[in-house]
Amino acid sequence: MLKLMNMLRYVLLSSLATILAGCTTIDWPAERAQAMSAAAAPTGETVDIAELLKTPLSRESALRIALVHSPEMRRLLALHEGELNSAAMTGRLANPSFSYERLRSAEGLDIERWISFGVLDVLTFPQRRRIAEADVEAGRVRLAADIVERMTAVRRGWVEAVAAGEKRRYAERVLASAEASAELALRMEAAGNFNILERARQQSYQADARSRVILARQHELAAQESLVRLLGLDADQARRLTLPARLPDLPTDPVSAPDVSRTMTATRLDLRLANAKWRSAAAASGLTRVTSLTDVSLSLREQETRGFEVELSLPVFDVGDLQRGAARAQLRAAAAELEQAALVASSDLRVGYAAYRSAYEDAIHHRDVLVPLRKAMSEETLLRYNGMLIGVFELLSDAREQVDTVIAAIESSERFWLAEADLQASLLGRPGVER
């Protein structure tokens, strides 16, 4: 019996040492860096916000501030750190239990000690570790996906804020032109050269232009405050925030269709997440086939006489068929989800790329056709005015129309850069995003 006890202890200690060496662990700094890399995020643990705010904030600088400084981003990272640690915990064995009993009777002192552990926990550890590894991988993908979503929100917020400022400035130019027309109309009416209808028409232009400026200023304020929240800036930092006067120039060469199609690989986040869920379900199904039948507990006892005790649950009332059926159903669902993810990913890229190219072609059309045409018309109108063929009101009206064309061009450029931000997210594969 002593030899058997020593052998059991040796096997137990050797098995536990091997198992503990292979336990799933989480190195959070490395996990965070890996997720940032998977999300194609700017690198760097710290940023000098005061230095970045000295100049108009670029889109890349906005991303760096949001990913490092934003309290919301820190909250997301903390939640994901907890999720990864919780997922890794499922790949570890339950702690053994130690019991100590000391009884005094008429016959003398009776001391009993024993240690118990689940035999199936040890035997099924490889499968439990595979489940944990798949769950950790799913957690990594969700972390990267949240970073992508955060980056996309910042990109869009920056574009909207810059475009809002640009449109507000052009709206103010329209107002200045309308005010000049209204003032001139009042003077001409006083001189008897304008009737009430003509003067009211010019004042109507002015009132409409003022309304547009009020709305443009409010929209600019709301867009900037939205960006401030995304960046996590306090009141003092928000006051020092300045943005570029205009959106970036349109790219000479847009992203090509072959470049987009090459991203349809297993590195996409949505496909990685679906694959991790399938692997977890597959490992869980195999584990359930064993654990649904019985459970085994082994106790090593030490008294005046030594021995061991085996406790075995008997599958009398519950033979585990329902657990196994549920596990098989979950595996089929995970396999179908993986297949659906591939279909959705392909469709999402096609829709995203079509929106990107449409926005690009529209912005190019405004820049290369509509704005030059409007400019040529304005130059001809000015020549006609200088030749005294038209009056000042026609000249001012033409100036307003030219500014309206420029504002439409700004809006087309804004739509392109918003579509570009969405396409960048689609290229990485955002889980759960449907257009």
C-alpha cells in the first residue's frame, strides 16, 4: 500500500507540474500591443498633448491622442484585460482541497488528513486548455475590433469637424455678399431706383444667408465638441484645440479593387472571431462527451493507516444526453456562423468599396468639373459687369452661387473622407457591422 501511495503521489505531482507549465497566461502589455498592431493603430504609449495642440491637429495626431489619452479608451482596455484574464482562467485546473480532522475520544486522539482533486479535471485538461486558447483568441479579436471602431469614430469625427469649419467660413462669405446686396437695395429704394419687391428680395437673401450661418456655426460647435469627447480633452485643452482650415487633398490614386480583394483572408477580424468561436465550440463538444457521463474525484488519506478514496458519480437519472445534444447544436451554430461571416465579409467589402469609389468620383467631379465651370462663369460675369452689361446685383448673386458650388464641393470631399474611414475599417473586418 505504501508503494501504491508513493506512486500515486509521484504521478500526481508530475502531472500537475506538466499541466501547470502549460497553463494559459495573459501578458497584458504584449496583448495590448498585438491588438494595436492587428487594428493598424498608431504605436506609442504616451503622447505630448500640449505639443500636439500647438498646431492644427492632424488626423493621425487625433488618433494618437484618442488611443492613449481618452478615458473611454482606457475603460475599454481595462474591460478587455479583465475579459482576457477570465477567458484564460478556464484553462486552469481547480485547486485541490485539503482537509484536516482532529478528534479525541475515549480510545485516544484520532487525526485524519486528506487531499482531494478532480480526476477528470486532470484528464480533460488538454481540451480545457484548447477551449481557453480559443476564448482568449476571441477576446483578442474583440479587443482589436473595439480599437478599430474607436479609430473609425475618431477619423469620422475629425473629418466632420474640419468640414464643418470650412463650410461655416464659406457660409459667412455668402452672408457678407447678401448683406452688401441688402444694404445697396435699401439705398437704391431710398433714392427711388428700387421698388419694395426688389428691395425685399435682396433682404430675403440676407435673412436666408444669416440663418445658414447660424446653423453652420452650431454644426461646427457640435462637431468640434464631438471630437473633443472622442479625444478625451478637458476644458482647457478643448480651448486650445485648432483644426486645419480645409480637408486634405483627394488622393491621386484611390484604393484599387485588387487591393481590396486581397484582404479577404483569415487575418480579417470578423473571420478570426468566427473561427475562434468555432474552435471553442468544437473543443467544448469533445469535453462534454466525457464530462456529461460522470465525474471522478480522488482523495489521498493519511491516518494511522494510509490509503485513498475514489468518488464516482453514477449516470442514473441524468445520462448526459441533453448536454451532449446542446454541445452538438452549439458546434453546428458556430460552423454556420463561420460560413456566414465569410459571406458577410465579402459583401461588406463590396458595398464599402462601391461607396468609396462613388464618393471619390463625385468629389473629383466637383473639383475638376463643377468648380472650374462655376469659376469660368463668375469670371465672365465679372467681365460683363465691368463692361456695364449687368448690374451689381447680378454680380453679387453670381458670387453667392459660386460659393454655394464650393460648399457643395466641400461636402463631396467630406463624403469621400468619411467613406475612406469606413473602408479602412471594412478592410480590417469589423465583427457585427452590417451596412
